[in-house]
Amino acid sequence: MAEVKLKNITKKYGDVVAVQNMNLTIPHNEFLVLVGPSGCGKSTTLRMIAGLEEITGGEIFIGDQIVNEKDPKDRNVSMVFQNYALYPHMTVEENLGFSLKIAKVETKEIEKRVTDAVQILGLQDLKKRKPSQLSGGQRQRVAMGRAIVRRPDAFLFDEPLSNLDAKLRTQMRTEIKKLHQKLQTTIVYVTHDQVEAMTLADRIIIMKDGYIEQIGSPIEVFSKPTNVFVATFIGSPPMNIIDADIIKIENKFYFKIDNELMMPCLESKYDLIKDKKKIIIGIRSEDIVPQISPNYGSEFWNFNKKIDLSEPLGTETQLFFKLGAKEIISRMYNPRAVNVGEKLSFEINLNKVHLFDSISQKAL
Ligand SMILES: Nc1ncnc2c1ncn2[C@@H]1O[C@H](COP(=O)(O)OP(=O)(O)OP(=O)(O)O)[C@@H](O)[C@H]1O
Ligand SMILES: [Mg+2]
């Protein structure tokens, strides 16, 4: 049982600032997922918690103890990497028990913990095999087993599934979720995979350039992104982003997208935009709806556009066209063939439109 706490954590490699003044409390039993572009500091954050990387500034607490000066082995956290180097000459069982043996845990206790881990991970039939006789997913399970036997206060996962093929990833994702429910411990998990992040996380952290851009539940970061970066990072395809001028005609505000299109602004948003000249509009693909019979009412906006490209994906078809200078994507869920150059009517419910400041890029 332990809470993990990062207080003003900074990590510099020479001039490179990998993590910048990070503050974070991870409650016991939380499944926290870190995402962000390559090089944003995810692995560095995990490695500092694990004790594999010296901290330049700040404090890390595990439970109520500051662990800055503690060796990795004394922190009672277990890390699982993308490249789970198993010992090739040892069987699954031996691999599982090895770290306990090094730590001079009693043989009886080692046996018990290894048996538990084998059970939890369904490795019963494989325990006498060597790593070379296992599939990628099975090896990954052994790597998790090695973490489990140490009964850590927290698990740290650094892209543990990224070497597996798509099908196995999905399967292992479910297993990790079940594992978390079974073990009831804190997990900090780094991934590049959106679906993994959304499905596993209690909370997601979106990082950029060593900073936290947003922390929230999967639903929160998806539906209420705090800035353009998060809006376009979370969600696939990324949220459509359109630059527009704000104009006022007969006391009504509009977002002028190009010479033909003006999106009305909801009256409830007037206060947010009335002093601005420009705006960034964000609309998710699923909120730009191809519509045969439009809804009428002040919260709906309809327009016609020629389709530049259509990509049928089965359950949905993605329609590409331009709004202003930007290429954007609409998702159509009732599959029918759409020809390039065909003109379609689209509808946007203005309540679903995200507005961002044109300079700070922060959500309004
Ligand atoms: N040992 C090191 N020496 C110098 N710079 C480093 C070192 N390790 C990492 N960095 C730099 O620190 C920054 C953060 O690296 P980190 O490995 O944490 O990124 P990441 O978010 O895990 O990226 P990825 O998604 O590619 O794994 C990067 O700019 C990286 O180049
Ligand atoms: Mg990394």
C-alpha cells in the first residue's frame, strides 16, 4: 500500500531538460498512464521513480518516505520494460524467482511467490521452459511475473506491449487490466497507444517537452482538453483544428472560416470571444455529421462541401475535405459509397465545438 508523490521534480541531462518541475500525487491503487510525443520525458519520469536515474531537483515520496537517496532495490517498486531481458539460460520459474534469490529471500517464500505469480499469469504449463521456447506474449507475461513476485508497492511499465503484434497487444491489455484489479496496487504505465491509454487508465497524463499539459480521467481529457495540443493528441483521428476570424454582423458573432463559410457562435459563448479578433475552432470528426435532412435550430450549423477523398473503414467511412486552409475529416457511420467530388451536406452541433485562444492555444 503506498501513494507515490513527485514534488517539483526536475531532470536535466546537461542542457537538456527532460522533466520540468513535475508535481504529481498518485494515490494507492491508481492506474496512471503517461502519454506524450517521443522525447517528452515519460521514461525519464518512470526511471526517476524507480531510482534508475538521479534526480536533478525535487523530491520523490513512496508512502511517507523520501526515496531520493534510496537504491532501486530498496524502493519496493518494480519496473517492466519494452525489452524484457529474460535470462536465456534459466527456465520461466528460475527467471521468476531470481531477483528474490539475489535478495536472499528464504527458499520456501520464493517458491510460494513464484507459484502465486505462475497462477496469476496462467504460466502453469510453461514454467519449465526457457525464454527461447516462448512466444512474445508469453515472455512478456514472464517479465510481468518477475515484477509481481517482488510484491512491490508500485509497478512501473514502460511501453510493455510495444513489441507485440496487434492481436496479442489487445489480449495482454485485458490481462494487465485484470492483473491490476487482482493485485490492487499502484501502476504507472507509459504507452504510445491511445486505446491502451484510454482503456487502462484511471487518469491519463499528457506530457510535452518535460511538462504536464493535462491530467484527468480518459473521458475528461477527451471531452475537455485544456489546450490545442491535448485536443489533437488524444483521439484518433485527431481533432480537426480550424483558424477563423471573429466578425460581428448585426450584433451577432460569427467565425469566418473562409470567403464562403461563416460558423455562427452560440450566444452563450459571446462573453468568451467578444474582445477577440481570431479564434481556433476544434471539432472532432464524429461531430461533423453528413446529414440528409438537417436539424433546424440555433445550435445547428449546416454547410455543403465537395469531398476530396473518402476512406471506407467498415464501421465508418472517413470523408476528407477542406474547411478554410485546413484539411479536415468527418466520420460517417452509415456506410455508403461516396465519390470524390460529390457534394455532401454536413451538420455541426455548435455545442460540440471547442474554442481555443488563437495566441495561447488554451481552451476558452
Ligand atoms: N541519458 C541521457 N542523456 C542525455 N539526454 C537524455 C538521456 N536520456 C534521455 N535524454 C533526453 O531526455 C528527453 C526525455 O527522454 P525520455 O526517454 O524520457 O523520453 P520519452 O518520453 O520516454 O520518449 P519515447 O516516447 O521516445 O520513449 C529527451 O530529449 C531525451 O533525448
Ligand atoms: Mg520512453
